[in-house]
Amino acid sequence: MYNCGPTVYKRQHVGNFRAFVTADLLRRSLEYVGFDVTQIMNITDVGHLTEDDLVDSQGECKLQKEAALRQMDPWQIARAEEKNFKDDLALMEIPPAHEYPRATEHIPEMIEMIEILLSKGLAYEVDGNVYFDITKWPKYGALSGNRLDELEAGASGRVDERTDKRHPLDFSLWKIDPKHLMQWDSPWGRGFPGWHIECSAMSRKYLGDTLDIHTGGPDNKFPHHECEIAQSEGCTGETYVRYWVHCGWLEIGGRKMSKSKGKLYTVPELLELGYTGRDLRMLMVKQHYRAPLPFDLELLDDAKKLRVKLNNFVANEMSRRPEGPKNDQIQTVISEARLKFEAALRDDLNTSVAFAVIHEFMTAVNRLQPSQLDALQVVEFMRELDSVFGVIDPVTEADALDGEIQQLIDERIQARSERNFQRADKIRDDLLARGIELVDTPQGTEWRTV
Ligand SMILES: [Zn+2]
């Protein structure tokens, strides 16, 4: 699986993270149903002129612009932001990919592909600039549903008078720009690669000519992924990608996040407001990955509440003490839930059904009043399901016990202050029967196992 990764010129915001959480959810789901996944995510650390990016046609290099703003060189910015990105992944409970290839470290692979495209007549060079010849690739637009003639009409208004392209939709493979701070030698002169070629070259190096899965954000589908297909299939003659997976937009106030005037929170900013990475995961994974995802702090609060419910259920099961035989019905409920849960994931990651299965399961368990032995199995099963979502806090049994005993100690203090010594003694005796002794000290009540 290849994931389009971040462009590391500034900290990624929640809108960007939807794509990374989706990739993570997909990987976890595939692993849950028994696949081995090799996950590669690129780091775009080359500054690119934005002329390829139809949304922003100001022609400025984002990395270079940011470097000037922060009075650092682009390399320093890229390394610092790559580290920030990986820190944020950890905060979001996203396990690392197997490799994070950097574009700047794969220039020879890109040059090799560009040479093949030139030799096949799919690309042309004008004074050191190399372009992909879109007229030689009739399939262009098939993935995004764009038709070449419609795109032509749309692009004609934006044609730069000075451009040396033969067709307005031809895209850059190699660029010459003496002002650019990141430059490499190439057969066409000193310059830097176009953005799209990095993903074609790096996915090929790490995963071969044909990838099983390629993911990206909704903004990557066009033109980035169309360009990747044209380059890769043009170069190898093989199918590039078997399954494309694009998540939907994150929306603020009903607007696409990338165009939003609203607050684009970063992960650390949300943590400062008292949320956790798991709260944000919860908000993202309970929505179907392809659907638009409305975002505001109120919705994040709702997601947090749902998560607390799951946490409490697990903590409750952990502190269940009734001894007794195993209840066969618990085993039946677990087996049925497992089948339904897996079926939901296999149905295009239908996470809302998967969460409904979890809630149904919790209700069934509560009705069955499990014994301590049953509860252990219930907790284990909840952890199994959560291996896909990563939203339940990893409370240990010791934590749960600690919380429960502390609650009883508080209750005992309360009982004594009300001169209800019978209740206070009963709490002490019950705990002693479980092998826990309360010791009153001048600093307060402590407990130890006996
Ligand atoms: Zn990409």
C-alpha cells in the first residue's frame, strides 16, 4: 500500500490528517482480516512550484516561501516539519509505515523514469524543462471523471503566455529555475523534479510496477493521481494501481477544509484544548471514509463522549468481581459479534455498522451479567475490535483495580464522617476478603495486598 504523504513545509492540520487516519484504518482493517500489509508513505521534501496545482496558480514554491518567512533554509524546514509530522502521527496513535522515502533522496529514480518517458515519446524537452505530453495519453482523466476536452476549456483561461508547454494540461517532469534553492544535476541541466513524478518513482522502487492499493486525500485525485497513472503506466506498460482509495473532505462550516476560512487546527493545538489523538480518531473513524466529514469542536466533544462510553465499558468489565462458572452465552455473543464486525469492515470499511455491532455487543454483555472469567474474555474481545479503530485507552487491570479501591476508600471516609461505622467496617472487611488491606496513616488511607 502506497500513501501520498505530507508536503513538509508547515505543520499538518486536521484536514490533512483525515487522509492519514483513513490509510491507518485501512491498514488496521486489512491486518484484522488477515492480510500482511507493506505500507509506504512518501515525504514531499522538495519544494515545488505550484503551477501544477490548479487550485493555487500563483507560481510560488511553498517550501521556499515558508523558508523565507521563517529565515531558515528549505532543508531545515523540511527536516523539522518531517519530525513534527511523525510526532503528530504518534499522538494520533498511527503506527509508523514501513518506509517514509524522501523525495530529495530519490532524484536518480525520478530521472530514470523521465528518461524512459522521453525515449517512448510520451514527454518532450524545451530548454531544460521536461513535460509530459498529455495528447499522447488519451486515458488522462479516467480516474477523476474529468474529460480532456472539458479540462482544456477550463484551462485555456489560465494559460501562461510565457509557458513553453505545447498543451495547457501538459505537466512538468523536470523544471529549470535558477531562483529555486533546491537543485540537482540532470541530463537536461540543473533543476528540480515536478511533484507528480516523485510518487511514481518511489512507489515503483519500494512496491514494484503494480501496487495493490494507493491512497490519498480528495485533493490528490486530480491532477496528482491522474498524472501518476500517466507517468507510471506510460513508463512500465503495466497497470499502476489495482485499488485507489480516496477519503472525503473534512468540512468546516459546510466548506471544504482546504478552502476554509475557519480554524485549521493542528494536532498539538487540539491537545492543548484538552482533546486526545484518540478523540480525533474517534470523530474520523466513525464516519464512512468517503463521506464528507463535518468538523467543529462540538462534534469533537460528541466523539469524545462516545469514546468515554467504550472506555467505561472496558474498565467496568475489568473490575467485575463476581466469581462463578463461565457463561456459554457470552462466547456465543462474542462469536456473532466478530462475524458481523468483520463483515462490516469487508463492506468498503463500513465503520458505522462496525460501531453499531460494538454497541449491540456491549448491551448484550450487560444483560448477561458476566462473571469475572467471562469479563476477561469480553475485555480481550473489545481490545481485538479496537485494534482496528485505536480509540480505547489502554487501561491496565492494575489501573482499573486502583480506581476501584480508591473509590471504596473514599466511600469509607465518607461513611466514617457520617458516623456510619457499620458501612465503613464492611468496606474494610470486604476488601480484606479479597486480599487487600487498608492501612490508616496520618497521611490518609493506603492499601496493600496481603
Ligand atoms: Zn502522491
